[in-house]
Amino acid sequence: MKFGKIIGRVVSTQKVESFEGLKLVLVQPLNEKLDPAGDAIVAVDTLQSDIGQIIYYETSKEASRIIEKEMNPCDAAVMGIVDDINLTSRK
């Protein structure tokens, strides 16, 4: 799983059938220091996350499993909303 930040919403008037009723969000991938890491992606969000929230997401085949329909074109999905991050350094 990867960290990301919700930076926007995607509005679509027409979707494939398996996406009907699902929210699409724009996710900025983050690195381990929570700095932007790469280009933003569109992800399916079944958790009702909000703009500005830190989330974790999955891509590829694992992402498509969040949608009940077996065959769907999902490439990225929000898997959880991060409540807290506690980083400790090891020396």
C-alpha cells in the first residue's frame, strides 16, 4: 500500500457500469516523509474521504477487488484513511 493525499474530486457524467454510484478522487502520491512523489492519479473512493486527508491506497489488481463486480477497470482505490502517523528514528 502507498500513502497519498486527496487533492480533488473527479466528476464524470458517464461511467462504466461497475463504477456507477462510486466516488472518484484525485490522489497525490506521497513518499515516506509525506512529500509529493510523482503525478496525481485518479482513484475509486468507497470510504468517503475528504479533500486534504492523508489516505493509503492500492493499485493494480488489488485495487479492483474493492469493487464487488468481478470484472472492472479499476487501477487505483482508496483502502483507508490515516488517523495518525508516528515516526521514530532508529540509530
